[in-house]
Amino acid sequence: MKSRKELELLRSMSYSDLVKELKNTRKDLFDSKMKSTITGELKPHLFSTFRKKIARIKYLMSSKRSDINENK
């Protein structure tokens, strides 16, 4: 259920908000990888969660970009 709510939230965002969210999610993924490398504290479920979120954001960005181009 959480992913469904998150997806609805992402769909309601504007293109510029999605760009910011993508940047933040990539940073979170990088930080998580660095933390696991440095401290040895491994949380592999976070890696797949972040990667899936990045894919969702990219998909929504491409669909919004194509919608913007069609309206011109």
C-alpha cells in the first residue's frame, strides 16, 4: 500500500518537483551505499527500494515531458 500512495504522490508532482525528487533519491541511494561500505551496516532492501523509486520517477518524467511536447 505504501508504494501505491507514493506513486499517487509522485503523479501529482510537477516536472520540476520530479527532478528535485530524482536528485534527492539518487543522493539517498549513494549515501546508503557509502554507509554500507564504510560501516559494514548492510541494508540491501534499501538499494532495491531506491532503484525502483528512481525508475518510477524517470518514467513519470518522460510521460510528463511527452505530454508537454504534445501540447505545443
